Amino acid sequence: MSAIARWCFRHRFIVIGGWLLLVAILAGGMRAAGGAAFSEEYTLPGTESTKALELMESQFKRTSGDSGTIVLHATSGKVTDPAVKADVDRMLAEVAEVPEVGAVTSPFDPQGAAQISRDGETAYASVTFTKQRQNLDTDNIQKVVDLGSELRSDSLRVEFGGSAIGELDKPSTSSSELIGLLAAAIVMLFAFGSFVAMAIPLIAAVLALGGAIFSIDLLTHAMSVPSTAPIIAAFIGLGVGIDYALFVVARYRNGIRAGLSPEEATVTAMNTSGRAVIFAGGTVAVAMLGLLMLGFGILSGIGLSAAIMVVFAVAVAVTLLPALFGLFRMRVLSRRQRAQLANEGPSEAQISHGWERWAGFVQKRPVSLTVMATVAMLVLVIPFFSMRLGSSDAGNNASDTTTRQAYDLLADGFGPGHNGPLQLVAEVPSPQAATDFTELGRAIESVPGVASVRVPPAAPGATVQVMQVIPTTSPQSEQTSKLIDTLRDRVIPEHEEAGLSVHVGGQTAVHKDFAAALSGKMPLFVTIVVLLGCLLLMLAFRSVLIPLTAAVMNLLSAGAGFGIVVAVFQWGWGSSALGAGAAGPVESFLPPMMLAVLFGLSMDYEVFLVSRIHEEWLRTGDNNFAVRRGQAITGQIITAVAIIMICVFTAFVFMGMRIIAEFGLGVAVAILLDALIVRTILVPAAMQLFGKWNWYLPKWLDRILPHVSVEGPPDAPTAPGRLHALTPADDDRSPVPGKHGG
């Protein structure tokens, strides 16, 4: 790290120019590629819903894509009035000519008779596209909306629903990013008292964010990446980008205050905090890449995008920051601080006396504080055990969106099930099979939870037929999920005779199958992420207990975060106030995504805290002193880092997307608890109780593990030998006698 730090410090303009050139090249490449090509792919090979979709695509290519609805509501009169009907017929004829529109079913056609409500005030037209929504040209979706919107008047409301139309409702994240940056600037200004020291982390974060976002846009042309990936990556990028830079800047400022020259302060900062940043970033990247092991395209795209963002944040921290230190030099201190340095001379690392007193308080009461903190965390974890995975429907969209208004109109006019009909797709190789399929439809009409069944007339000789089943409950309802199970497990098997094969599909069934498949792989995912995290910490600190303690603490923080998400979004405790709609299931891909992020970020705090404790332990050999001093030195900076993270993630809670709100709130709460309880009480108390056991590693394990130094060279040459096979029980003396008691 010394050579890299010196080179970047001395060639600062080359480094800064190189980063600006790299971002410009990536931006140009993104534009040359025609922008991003996001893909929302939920289908899973071998599932019922995928088989239904494949059958549809094989027989009905022009009507196998996603659908949309044009909802009409007469505020005076009826939608069946001749003048209204004439305008609607003309509009739908034009919609049918829009590219990628495969079919339009008018409520005034014979096959669309059921699309007019009983009171005649509401009707809807079905628009079926030729492709799935992720592959549609949004310009064509917009044309459909524009044509329908021309009919709006004082007496006729026109709204648009369906998964395809939902592609147009996705909000911009720019305002949330700006709020996050502003909050971070305020926190750092209070922490450092210097505009330059505040500006350096912001410059680093923005540059890393820009380079990573352009890279993610390019990635969409090579693999399936969902449109939420850059939003989540922006969460992580703003958070870790600022945090890593903040951690290094704080160490650089301490070096300047200690009397080092700017270049030597840079080398020292990179040899200590810089190494910790590389290691912390590695843990986050590994956790996010763990999503690839689940085998789902949508999660692989999110995981790789987040990992790219972290790599950029680390690369900026270890190259651009030394260059910026070379540019600003002593100006990372305020004028008052520089004057104080000139008048009073060098001083030791800045220690917060408040944190030092708190560390001493925890050391005197480790058992009682551990019990109270653990009980508080476990109470917050309780809701996690009732988590129900699924996918929220448009009823949770922002109230001012057209998809939400269309949803409400359909629910009022026809019942909530019309917002998520099930599609039963059957292989009918013989006339008898076709007859059995018709009889199946009659049987389904009497199944509890079914509002109606529609069987469109089949083309002569067709070997695939489709039936539409309208539930009595909304798509996100647990009753609808149980209805799918009833159809698949009981009703359909009783009628599958004479070669008839029926599969339950539709968006509601796709989301259910995705949640079920994901739940089955979660235990393996959690195990792999935890083991990898433990291995990395074991390499860093040559310890058995520290990685195990960190794993337990991180899972506790993540569980509490999930508990809050369940209470707010599934139980409905305040979800409407956040603009996330009513109570509903937790988004199915939230658990692995959120766990990967939380485990990685929690490891960051663990590395930042324990690396400084370990540094003091190597210098003094006194565990009590090392824990107390390490917390006193890092407490203020970790708190500032946590506040920045909380501000960044909270800013995204109110942007109008339920999945993003769930993610933002869950991570923000988990980070808050991690900073206030885990790193402030539980970790120091545990390290106090374990004593010198914290640094125990068996000799045989020490021999086979590669040696990695997080802290760099020790500050003093008096570092004691590490405990290997020798346990604290074998020698209860302090390795350095007379140093603060052992």
C-alpha cells in the first residue's frame, strides 16, 4: 500500500485526470450501446407458471406477452352510452395498430361482455402485447397510454393498469440521491469542522457512483439486470463510498495532527485505514456476489451490480484519496485546527472522551448490558418468524399513479381479483381432452375463492387452450396464494384425464413460484455468506472467536431489520404513512438481497472497530486497554458513518416504490441498531468477557491460513507474540507486564 499511496500522492493530477477520463469513457460506451437494457425476469425453469408461459408462447405468439388494461369510468351517465362507445371503439382501433400490441379486447365486443360492470359505470379493455414487459419498447407502451388519455373528460375517467403499464410508473431516484448527499455533507461538516475534509468523501462517492452506474448500464447488454439494480447499487455506492473515504480521511487527519508530513500521513492512512477499507469492501463484495449462487437471473444482476459499485468505491478510496490528499495537503484541517497544530505542536490520535467514558462503563458491566441489549434485539426479531414472501400488487402503488387508480376502479367495479387473474393453460391433444378442460372450468366455478371463470372459444384443431380464473381476493392476498395451491394440488389433478395437462400461470402464479423456489435456497445462501464472512475475518484478525461473534451479531442485526420490515409492510404498522400502500407480503427477493447488504455493511463496522482494537492489542498486548482505546478512537467516526448510511437509505424510503421502501427501511433500521447496540455494547462487552481468548488461533489453523495484514505495520516495534496453541488459561499474565492491567 505504501508504494501505491506515494505514487498517487506524487502524481495526483495524473490520477485525478485518469479517473475523470475513465468515467467519460464509460459514459461514452453506455451511449454508444444505446443506453441500458434492463430485464425483469421472474420465470423459473420447471415451475408450473413457466410451463404455462412456454405453452402460451408456442401457440399464441402474438398474445403471449404481458397485458395492460385501459379502465373507463363514467362519472356521469354510463360507459355504454352511444357517444362514449363510439369514442372508445375509435381509440381501441388505433391502439390495435401500435407496434408490439398483439390483441385488443373491447368491452363492447361479444367476448368482452364481462368487462362491463353491473352498474354500467366502469368498463375495461384488455391490451395484450407480443412480448413480456421487460422486452417491450416503452415508447410503444407510452403510445397506448397517450391514445387512451385523449378520451379523458369531465364525464369520463381513463386510467391504465397491468404489469406492462407499470413500466412507466417507476420514479426517479435523483432527488433521493441528492438528499443522501446533503445529509452526508452536514454530518461530515459537524464531524470534521472543515469544508475540504467534508468535500473529499463526497467527491470520491460521486465519482465512484458515476463510474459504477455507467458500468452497470453496460452490464445490462451482457446479462439480465433488473431496473431496480442501479437503485440498490446507488444505495450501497453512496453509503460505502462516503464511509470508506470518511474512514481514510479521519486517519489522514490524525496523521497530520500527529506531526507527520502530508505524504507520510497519506502513507500511514493507507497502510492502516486503507487496508481496512480494502478488506471491508471485499466482505461486502463477497456477500453481494453470494446472490449469484442462488441461480436466479434477477438476483444475479442485482448482486453483480452491487459488487461493481463496491469495487469502484474501494478503488477510488485507495487511489483517488491519496491524490486528493496531495492536492489539498494541510487544508483537511480547518484554519483553527491548523493554528492549534502550529501553536501547540503534534498531538495523539483524536480520542472522544465521551466514548472513552462509555467504553469504561461497558467494561464494568459487560454481563448485565449484554443481557439487556440481547433481549431488546430479540424482541425486534420476533416479527421475522411470521414473514410471508410474495409480490405486492398495484394496490400498494402511490395513490397518484395511474396504475393505482386503475387498480382501485377495477376493484370497486368488478372485485379485487380482476387485478390479477390466473391463467390455466392446457395441452389438449384430443377432443376428449378439450371436453375435460371445459368440465374443469365448470368445476372450478364452484371452488371457494373463485369469482368467475372465462373460457375463450378455442380455434379449430387447437392443441393448447387457455382459461382465465378470477379470484375473489387481490393478487397479493394470502387467500389467492392458497387458491393457487388448491387448484394445483386438488382440483386440477381430479380432472387431468385422457392426456389433459393443465398448468396454472399468470403473474400472480409466477411471483408465488419465485418465492417458493427462493425460500428453498435461502438456508444454503445464509450458510455460505456467513462462512465466507467468518473466513475473511479469521484471515484478518487471526482469531476464532471474533469471526464467530461477528456472525452472531450480524445475524441479530439483520433479523431485527427484517422484523421491522414485517411489522411495517406485512402487518401494516405505518406502511401507508410511508406511501407504500396497505399491508401485504414482503417482496420475495428482499431477504437474500437485504441479508447480503446487511451482512457486508455490518462486517464493515466490525472491521473498522476491531482493526483499531487489534492494532492497540498488537502494540500493548493488553486486551482491556485495547478494547477501551479502540472504541474511544473509532466510536465517533463509526457513529458518523452510521448516521450517513441511515440518512442515505432513509432517503429512498419515500421515493414511491414499495420494494425500495422495504429495502431502505430495513437496512436503515438494522444499521441504526448495529451502531447503537451491537458495536456500542455487544461487541465491546463480548471482547471484554472473552479477554485474551479474543486473539486465540490454534497453531495448526494458523499454519494453513494465508497471512493478511489489515492494520499494516504496527506503530511500535514492541508488538507481543500472538497467542497460538497457548490459551489464556495457560498464562494469565499480561504479555506486556505493567501495561494497564491485562
